[in-house]
Amino acid sequence: MKLGLGAALAAALVRSVEFKSLLYREQRSVRDRIYFVLWLVISEWIGKALAAGVWRFGATPSPIVGDLSVETTILLGALAGRFAGIMGGALLALPALFSGAWLTLPLYVLIGLISGQVREFAPNHEEIWKFSPFNYLSLVRWIRRAEPRPRLGDWQVMFLVTIVGLRFLQVEAARFMPGDIPQPRWVEALIFATSVTVIVIELKIWNGVRLQIKLEEQERLLLQARMTALQNQINPHFLFNTLNSVSSLVRVAPDTARELILKLATILRRLLHSSDAFVPLQDEIDFIDNYLDIEVVRFGRDKLRVVKELDPASLDVMVPSMLLQPLVENSIKHGLSSKIDGGSIYLRSQIADDHVNIEVEDDGVGMASAQLLERPTGLGEGGIGIANVAERLKVLYGETARMTIDSHNGTGTLVRLRLPILPELLILRNDL
């Protein structure tokens, strides 16, 4: 009964997102520790009430078989420290106080204090989660190796001895409390083993969830590092190309070069002050406007024309930052720059079901089908931009996003993006 109840309560607790976050934190504030205590104490009270209900129907010989107060107090001290152990022990003693068992309060407070102190002796907090019944076998190994005595400096053994010792203390103290029913020694030994097993079961259930959270956190950090590397790759690329444009105008048109530098400063200010992985599409369009101001000065307004066909409903959709600039830059550099009469760039967006479709098209020189087969991303020499966009989409969306390139010699290039519209909660999680 006790083992099943302990496992059920432990499994029920990890369904809570808040409790899982408390498990994952090793450095807990006072508020966190209070919440942690309340979660475990309330769940133990619920378990005790369920056990009492089962006892009334005659399914168990005594309601005490569902009492996990000692085990819960030990867990609180071991996982959250002395404060949590003492507070949890005091709260868990309240039901017994109403029955006249006054000795329960100082006893449970002492159990919480000792458990919290044992936590301080652990070489690291991971050692607590590694506690396992297989460590009992280490006693046998020590005997076989003819060691004079077990190494009590081993924290695993110390914790095992502490659990058994505290449960022994509780059993002996219960003899002086009202309503105590004397038990044979073999039953008491079974109680000790059950207490250890309950603690092990709950630790293993919680540690499994904790390790899963840790793995997800490591994946998130890896994603963050990968995204940062891609962002650091694209910003110098953009800056290099723009400075090349400025350098070509310094001697022949210094006033124009000055205007370009001022616009570049505006763009760099946004890049330096924005670390969001996602931004509204409207912000991306505004950024492209600033970028095109630079390119228009370079090429002339009669040679570089921009046509926007934007669905107003799509402008609030969150998209990866710096998504469009590499595509527009590619259109100018590889599509329009070699045309004597220049050309046009078309920006389109549209909401379709749970996706947003974005198109960047130019009427430049285009590429042959053979070139597209060789370079599926449509890159020319040194064209790091589109490859960067493709990689970022893969990192952020996996297989749910799609980028296609359609191009023919003499007719221009069309880049289509199909991006899922992410829920706001997911956007916040991926704001790296």
C-alpha cells in the first residue's frame, strides 16, 4: 500500500509544470522552498486521506499504512535543506497533534533538521538523486573485501543509515504516544525497508523528469549557441557588403557616402539593441526599408524599384529576425546589379490557414535550371546569405517550414517561404 501510494503521489506531482520547475532548480529561494514544502505536504495529506478512506472500507488493516509523513519529511530535508525539512516536519505533524500525540511535533522537526544537515554533507547535490537500493550491496562488498568497517564518509551509506535511524527513532517514540499498537520486530524491520524503498521510488520518478528537463535545457542552449553563431555570421556579411558600397562612393560622391553612413548607423543601432530571435513581420519590413534606402542611393531610384504586396493580417505574425534582408540582398547582388536598366524587387506576404507565405521576387538575370540543381539555395559565389536563412529556418522550425527557389535565365528569381504561425507561448520560449 505504502509503495503504491508513494509512487502514485510522486507521479501525480510531476504533472505540474510548477513542481517540475522547482525540482529542476538547485538554488531555490525562500519562496521556492516554501512552495516546494507545500506541494509535498499537501500531497501527503491527500494520500493520508485516501488511505484512511480505503481503511474504512476494510481494504487495509490500519490507516497508518498510508502515512508517508516520515518519508516526506526526510525528502524535504534532503532535497531542499534544513529550512524546508523543519517547516515540512512541523506541518506534517499537525494531524497527529489533533490526536494528542504532542511528541510528534518535536520529533518531525528533528527529522527534518537532521535530513537537511545530511544534505549539507553531500559532495554535490547530484549525489542525492543517485541514491539507490543497489547501494545496500556496498555493505556486502565491504565485508567481502575484509574491511574492518564500512566507510561512513560515503554519502550514499550515510543517507541510508540516516533514513533507517530516523525511522527507528520514530518507531521508538511512537511507543510513548496514545493509540500505539506494538509490532513484532520483523514488522518493524519491514517498515524500515519500506521507508527506504518509498524514498528511492520517489527520487527515481522525480529524477527521471528532472533529467528530461535538463536534456531539454541543454538542447535549448545548443540551439541558442547555433542561432547566435548564425546571427553573428549574417551581421558581418551585411556590414561588409554595405561598407563596400560606401567605400565606392567616398571619392566620387562624398555627400552620398555620408548619407549612407548615417543610414547604416540606424541599421546597426537596431542590430545591436535587438537580441530577439523572432520579430513581427512589420519590423522586418521596416528594416528592409532602411536597407533599401542605402541600396537606392547606390543604384539610383530609377534603377531599383520596390513593389510591396503585403497582407495587413500578416504584418503581426512573428518571423525570424533578419529573415528578409539576405534574400533582398541576394536579389540585388545576383539579379539586378548586372542589368544596365536595373529592375524591381517584389515583396509579398499572405496568411494561408496556419501558415504565412512570404515571397521575395526580382526580375533580374535569374539562373538556369542546372545552376539550381547544383546550388539548391540559389547561391552565387560568396553568397552566404541564403544558406544562412535556410539553416536558421531548419534550426527554428525543423520540417514545418519550407523555402523554395524558382529561377530561369533572363526572367528573374522567386524565393518562397512558408512558415508556420507559432503560438505566442512558443515564440517566447524561442526568444533566444
